[in-house]
Amino acid sequence: MLRLLLILAITMVLGGCSSARFLQFKEPQLHIRHALGYAKLPDLESLSLGALHSHCLNVSDDSDIGLVLSLQCAETLLASPQLNPNLKAYALNLYNDALYKLLKTNNSQSSLVSVAINGPKQFTFVSSLQAVEPRLAAKTFGELGLALVVKQQAPEVNKAKFYPAEGIYRAYNAKLASIAAQGLTYLVTIDIEPLNSSKEVRFGDNHYALSYSPAASFLMLLEVATIDQFSWLGFISASEAEKRRGIFSLTPLTADKEPLVMIHGLNSDPLIWRYLTIAILNDELLSQRYQIWHVYYPSGPPPFFNAMRVRKLLNELSKVASGEQRFTQATIIGHSMGGVISKTLTTQSQYTLWDATFTERPEQLLNNQQRDIQDIFVFAPVFEHNRVFFLDTPHRGSSIAESALGYIGASLVTLPLEFTGLFKALIDEIGIAKLTKGMLPFLKDYGPNSVQVLRPGHPLMTVLCELPVQGEAYNIIGSTGRLSCEPGDDCSDISDSVVDYSSAYYDKAKETIIVKSSHNSFQSPRAIEYILAKLKQHK
């Protein structure tokens, strides 16, 4: 029982929590009757704008035939020249409402109306999705047609590993393709197509933007997400969480958008980024500029080992997404220990970390089968031009890690064989005499865990802290108290209860802001607003 209570306490202090329920499905009940008659489309082209409007108003929308005639009338209105804003709004509403009702009642039997769908037959109406939290509400861009979400089939093998295991959800649009009268039947054809960016269609001389919602696709993924079940497991038993390790693109992989990489912290998972992700996808400019990549890694092993593995995946994913051309720039956002990993992805280490660990260079100590060990300590930025946001990042460690709670937490971590095996084989071969005095206590038993690395004064953290980011860096520092620190001020009292100001402050950052946070600035409205503003400035 005591161990369980300790686990719960450490979970609350060191990690973020994720809800398992994010949306509700709400759809109105429709009562559409099957009208009697025969298929005949009236000639509307000769009507004046006023007469056409009157005709549309008189068409009943409570029957299947009435919905077909409403669509025809709406299309004719939308093509009319000199359409004023009120009539335009009326015509769009008539079009979208009739299309929705036809798709909703498409499964019912009707001898007079036949609906054919070009595209996927299984889909979800964005209008039926209601976010539990207002901050997760998904915006719909455009005006014409229906915004839908479709769960797609898995792509080719080389890309499948870089999409969420729970499924690939994409934004689609439904619009009328054609209406025809054939014998006794109205034939209605509806196109349902993927839509990842703004697209216009033309009616007469008028142009209309098609409706779509990238954020709704992410909201549906959130609802079925299971990755948050691996937060704690990844901390105490990395091997058991290994199957979910990876980098997952939330949007279609493309060479045309800059990667935006989000990296969680200790005892955490990618769902912490839900508010920031929704905010980006709800901004049409940003959703067209960036492709969002969420990183998940088991957080029990030390950040330098995890960074090596993330670096490899980033290089592989960049090649898959960009093809022959390589991404030259990226934005990386890291929270807590994820910020430490972000630093290693944007920094040129040379031999500084290696020399802090070993008394001889890798050329003298390693064989060809031990390249992974060198990559832990010797690395270069993944991208040529970087912009990194450090959220609540312990550049100089955290006093929590050396407290009684931190020692208990460290004792609960079981390091994976993939990590300990690397160092056991090396140390058994070269002997502990080749380890520096500072790193000997951490490596004599074949490696520290993440909590031990985050203790203030750790040799590798001390060295990494002094290395410059190749690009622009921004500090977002959390505080449970005051929210300002002017040059020359004593800021020692500023802390988010886990990381204090002196550790979270990277002195080479371009800008620093302090936000109200209990080590969870990833959900701070001010932090998110700040990040969005910087993303919009970037070219």
C-alpha cells in the first residue's frame, strides 16, 4: 500500500495527466418523409433573382424530393450574379442543410431518390462533434459543403510507422456533384473528397471555399487515443512501453510543410499537447504552414539515450516525408525533460559530452558495433535551421530529483536491456578506469536513469547547459507565484514547484516569458498564445 501511495505521489509531481474522454457525439433526429410523385427538375435559369428566392422559400425540406429540389434551387442561387450577402448566406445554408439531410437519410429506402457517393461511405459529420472542453472545440474553415472526418486505411509500410497506432483521421468535404432526373427517379451524386488545404469551387462567376476541419480530425483521434496509458509505464518499465515508442504525424506527411516537433517530459505522453495542437489546427495559416509530429518515448532511461533514439527516428521520418529533398528547418517544442531532449536535437556537441564521460576518445575505445554509444554523446543538429521552445525545462536539473521523493522515484525505474546492455558490454571491455571521475558513480552499474540525470550538478547536464542552440531559442518558464523577472532582479523565488527559474532560464534564448504554471505550461493559455504568435512570425 505504501509503495502504491508513493507511486501516486510521484506521478502527480513529475508528470502531467491526460483525460480519456474529449468529445461527445450529438446529432439531431431527422424525420424526412418519402414524397410521392415523379422525377422532374424545374427550369430555374430563366427566373429573376427575386423570383428564384421566392421559389426556394416555397420548396418543402421535410421530404426527400424537397431536399433534392432545395439543392437544385440553392445551386442556382449560388451561381446568380450580384448575389447580396444575405441571399448568399441563405443559399449556402439551404445547400448545406439539404446536403446534410440527404446524406443522413441515405440508408432509408426511397423509390424516387437515389443517392450515389463518390468516395468513402463511412464518415463522421464535424457538426456532430461536441468537445467536452471549450478549448478543444474544432473550427471549420470554408463555407460550402459539409466538413467530415474519415478514418483512412493504413498507408504504405514505410509511412505507416509514422502515423498514430489508433488510426489515421483526416479532414474531408462533401459537396453535390450532380442532380439528374431519370424516369421516375432523382439521381443525386455526392463527392466526398479529402481536403487538407483551402480550395474553392465556382458557381457561375462566384467562388466559394469548401468546408473542412483539420482540428476535428485530431479531436476524433484524441477520443480513441490510448498513448496516455503508457506515461507511467514508460517511466518505471521502459521495455514494456517500447512498442509505442515513435514519432507520429497528425497530418499527412509532405515535403511542403515545416516539421513542428513536440516532445513530452518525464512520466508523460503526447496528449499533453492537445491544447496547443488544436490551437494550431484551428488557425488556417498555421495548419497550412506546419506538419505536426508528436514524439512518444519511454521516459525512464536518461534523456541522452532517448535523444539518440529520437534523433534516428527524426532523420528517418524526414527522409520519408521529404523524399529526395531534406528539411532544412524545423520548430521543436519540448516540455521539462522533453526540453532537454530538444536541446540535444538542436546543438552541436563536438566531443564535450564524450570528454565529460570517458578519458579517451571514441576512436580509441569503440568498435564498429558500438556506434550507438558514440551517438549518445557526440551529435549534430538534425536540422540546419532550428527554432526551439523550452517549456519548464530543467537545464541545470531539478531539486525534486535529489529530494527523498526523487530518490524513491529513481528506485522504481527499471532500465531496459537495450540501454544497460550497451554500457555493460562497453565497461566490461574497457574497464571503469576509462570513465571520468564525475561520471563513474552514474555508469559503474551500467547507467543512470532519467531522475538521476536530472539531479543538479550532473556532469552531462552541466556541459549541455553551456552549449548553444543552432538557431533561435525561447524560454517559457512556469511560476506558481510572481510572473515577472527584470534584469538585475533576484528571481530565486520563481518556481513552478518542480523547476526553478535559475534552472529553466537558458541565457542564450532570444526571449523569455513567465507564465502561471505548476509544471504544466504546455496548457497555459498565455504560453500557447505566445507560441502561436512566434509561429506566425516565422518564415
